[in-house]
Amino acid sequence: LLAALLLGACTAIFEPGRFLNLPLERTSLWIVIMFLYPILSVFPQEMIFRAFFHARYAPVFHTQRLMLMASAVAFGFAHVLFQNWVAVLLCTAGGFIFGMTYE
């Protein structure tokens, strides 16, 4: 809930023309995205990314805290392709939360 509020506020402030653009203009697509995207995309990607990262780089990061930080930064950086610093920042924070949950 906090992340959703933060994302909404950032969008309203930094991209006011895009704020609520999708739900207002393409409501059916927005509903499909809200229900299917987390189940079919986010969850599988997160499990694959986290499992790979922890298995591959565990020998490099000797403490759980370093592993968690590196995992969060890598997850955030993976979203650089969106060319949106807010997405990278929020994904880094989300990566930290997902990393704690995975551990």
C-alpha cells in the first residue's frame, strides 16, 4: 500500500500527464494487467531472479546483509531499461523487500 501511494504521488508530481492515464483511457486492459501481471509475470520473474542471484553470487558476498543489498541493487538496475529513475528507485526498494522475504 505504501509503495502504491508513493508511486502514485511520484507519477502525479513528475509525470502529471500520465497520472491515471491507463485506467481512464483503457479500463479493460488495466483490469487485465492488475489481475494477470502479478501472477503470470512478477511472481515467476522474482522467483527465478532471486534463486539465480543467490545461488550464483553467494560465494562472492560473504554476509547475508551484503547479499541482500547487492540483490536489491541488481534488481533495481535491471529496470534501467524503462529509462525512468523513479522505477529504478522503487524497484531497488522492492528488491530489498523481496530479498528479505526470499531469505
